[in-house]
Amino acid sequence: MLIYISYMKAVEYITVMSDNYVSAGFPSPAESYAECSLDINDYLVPNPASTFFVKVNGESMNDYGINSGDLLVVDKSLPIFNGSIIIAAVNGEFTVKSFYNRNDKIELQPGNKLYRKIVITQEDNFEIWGIVTHCIKSFNLRNKQFLSSI
């Protein structure tokens, strides 16, 4: 199940402490504390008119790091290519899968070996809603509770 959430522009900016990356291995001393402002919408939503958010329910894309409860940013204006992670409607059911067009045969691949690929036939009602551009996760219990209420 995917829950459609329309795009809403936030008006506040996030302060970025540094233009450097944070170390995911050994701690490194900060090289600078220069601050700048970042509008998270500029980063996540470059095309506001064609962007929407969906909440994920299920485990079929876990191997791609897309888990139940995550919020996906989807852009309807981007071109689709083999390997794109897409939101699609197949016979009235929404799904998130990797798109492949092989010899004019469309396949939607899950990111979990416990699930089968979906092969689209002429009898299927198939529509691509957009490409997933970002996956937003929450590690904060309060945010998780908020997302679960959507």
C-alpha cells in the first residue's frame, strides 16, 4: 500500500554546519565550522509541480534500503530507464519496483528475493506514476510515530 502525500513547500531553512562530509568510519576533526543555509526542498524537490511523496508499506524493496514506513520522493517529470525505481499502478494496485524493458517486455523487479518479479502483459492495466528520487527514513521515535499516523 502506498499513501499519496502531496508536496508542500516548507518556508524555513536548515543550517548546515560545514560543507564537508561527516565520517562514517573513524572520527575526524572538523576542518571548518562555516555555516550556510540549505533549503531542503531545493535538494529533495527540484521539480515541485511534478513531485509527490508516498509512504511505503511492505518489504519487497528492502534490499534497496526501502523499508516499510519510509517516505519516498517521486518525480513524474523524469525519464525512465532500465533500473529506475518507480511507482507504478498495475491493475489498480500501487507498487514500488525496479523497472526493466527487455526486448519490449516490461518487468518490475522487487528488491527482495522472497518476492517475484511482475511481468507486464497486454492484458494488464499498467501506468507509471514517477521515478523515486529519494528515500526519507526516520531514526527518531517521535518522527516515526508521526509518519505512522499519516
